[in-house]
Amino acid sequence: MDYDGFFSAELEALKDEGNYRWFAELERKRGAFPRAVNRHEGGTRDITVWCSNDYLGMGQHPDVLAAMHDALDATGAGAGGTRNISGTTHAHVALEAELADLHGKEAALLFTSGYVSNWAALGTLAARLPGCVVLSDAGNHASMIEGIRHSRAQKLIWKHNDLVDLEAKLAALPADCPKIVAFESVYSMEGDIAPIEAICDIADRFGAMTYLDEVHAVGLYGPRGGGIAEREGLMDRLTVIEGTLGKAFGVMGGYIAGSAALVDFVRSFASGFIFTTALPPAVAAGACAAVRHLKQSERERAQHQARVADVRARLDALGIPHLDNDSHIIPVMVGDPVKCRFISDRLMADHGIYLQPINYPTVPKGTERLRITPSPVHGPAEVDRLVDALGDLWAQCQLARRPVAAQ
Ligand SMILES: *Cc1c(COP(=O)(O)O)cnc(C)c1O
């Protein structure tokens, strides 16, 4: 077989469909983020990033950088092993304690990423609970879907955020079989928020465990950054809370928090935890500093929400359609893959604005969008430039506008 010929043909098909992924090569500038340098074929240009998941700019916070420098200088580069074989450092243990406390749980367990935490934890729980059935929200992230698939447990997909469908599916199952209801708090492409309390009520009635992915909420919501469940006083209702250290916390890594027995169970049986080198201690120390800082500082969260409201109001004033949701994610709806890519390309080349187009298969065809994630580190002048550029391109592409409310 001509292996490379096969790979090339598949890639050409992807390009023809408009689904090939082109990466923008960036160098973020510490202290100046969201400014970055974009290297491209013609040279370099200074740009402003408007689609980062470093939602609060914690990736350049002085406390985080100091903790990482200290740990690097004190202990060296890598952990040197899996957690079981010499890779458990003081930084890992301290971070797990910090995360358990953040979510009001007995214990927490670190993974090398949020993806791995979902894949390994859901995969292990669903595989090892005898006869387990997983009820998975239709909007769930690929990492949960892959974990459930890997477990080979029976899976039922309930309609996104649909309580009636969830209840009907639970009611149809045998009363005594183990069940896991898996869902997210903030869904990253629509920015909508799950009815957590009602889901927990239903799960309780049918004796199901609840597994909540708070990846797009930790650090951002709740008085200490514990997520939507903390904000709504529901953390004790969830069996497992899963999060990332790579988005609002600005570093890298993932985790679950839950009861001591559940966490010890996953620690003891999850291949994706056991057989991989532990995070570098400097990464754990940096993440720990970010979690600690956001536990006691409301400033970043307040500024974040203010900036989001500002960008939404400015888009409304121009009639640029965006999904109304209660989160910090602003999906600007283009509804056409070619125009979506065109606007993104022009923003980068002509305006120095990096806003990644989100096309199929990440979102359904016809709902192509630009996903704006404002942060406290975006200044008023940057908001002006973004909104003005979008207004111009909206006209150029002859895209529909919403009626603008009279002032
Ligand atoms: C990004 C993401 C993850 C994975 O987290 P990483 O730390 O980036 O691996 C998990 N769940 C959701 C909903 C995500 O958006």
C-alpha cells in the first residue's frame, strides 16, 4: 500500500470540504497578553488574541510565574516518573489538596490534562461498575465521549439540557443497575449553562451518580472560583466534579474531585492515570498558585464579566448576531463556512485580530461561528478595534443584522 498516498488523499478530501485545520503560529508576550506575535509565511505581525481559553490572563499572572520559577529552580524540569514510581512530588500533593478544598470534596486527583481526566475517570468508573449505564448529554465534549466509548459500558445520549428526556431514559432502566449522568456546566460552543440542580434532583430519584465537567467554569464562577456548582451552592450534590488547569487557571493539567473512596478507586484502577509520567512539578506549582489566587480574589472574575457585557453591548449596537447566553462565551453567528473563514482571515491579515473560525464538525453545518472570549486583559481600545473590524466585515460579506434596539 502507498501509505503516504492514502494520507494525502484523505487530507485533500478534508481541504475540499473546508474542514482542514490550519494553525496560527503564535508567540504570546508575557505581560502584554492578549498581544502576541504571529509568524506566517510572509514574516511576522503583532496581533491581539480574541479566542483564548486563558480566560483571565492567569497564564501571565506574577504569582503563577513566580511559583513556576521557584519550583523549576528548586526541583528541576520534570517529575521523573509516574506518580507510583518517584513522580509524586510535594507540588502534586499540595495541588490535590487545594483542588479538593476548592470543590468541597474529600479528595482530588490530578491528570496530565482535562481530556485525560475525563477519558480516564469516566472510562474507569463506567467500565468497573458492574452493568453500569452512562447517560451522556448530547453536547458533551469529545473527552467524555471517548472515555465512555472506551469503557464499553452501555451509553444513552439524552437531548442537550433536556430534563424530560433525561428522566424518561432513567425511568426506563432497571432500578438497581449503576448509572452515571455525565454533563457539563458551561458548554463551550454555545455558552449555555446546564440546569445542574434539576439534573441532580432527577439523578437522585433514580439512584444515579452525577459527573459534571466544569472545565469552562472553574476559576470563573462562584465566590472562590469553584465553578457554576459553587455559585449555585450545589457542589455537594455532585458525585464527581471534573476541571482543567489549562483554561482559566492558565497553566496545564486536569483533575477530578469527589469522595475519598471514589478518588482512591480511580487512582488505583485508571490506566490513564497510572501509566504516564506525572506533570512537571513547576506546572503543578503554577496551577496551585493560580487556584489559590482565584480563591481569594474576586477582581478578575468581576472584570471578566464586565468586559463580556461590554463586548455584547457593542455587538448589539451594530446588530451583529450573537447567541444570548448567561456565560462569558460570545458565539458570533456567521452561518456560512466560507464567510466564517474569510472573516477570520481578513481580521488577522488586515486588522491584527486573531479570532479562530469554528466550522463543522465542531459545530453543526449552517451554524458556523466566531467564538469571542473577552478577558480582563483586553482593553477598551482593543474592544473598539474588534467591534469596528467586525462591523466592516459584516457589511462586506453582506451578512444579516439584528434589529438594533432604539436607545
Ligand atoms: C478543553 C475541554 C476539556 C479538556 O481539557 P484540557 O485540559 O484542555 O485537556 C474537557 N472538557 C471540555 C468541555 C473542554 O472544553
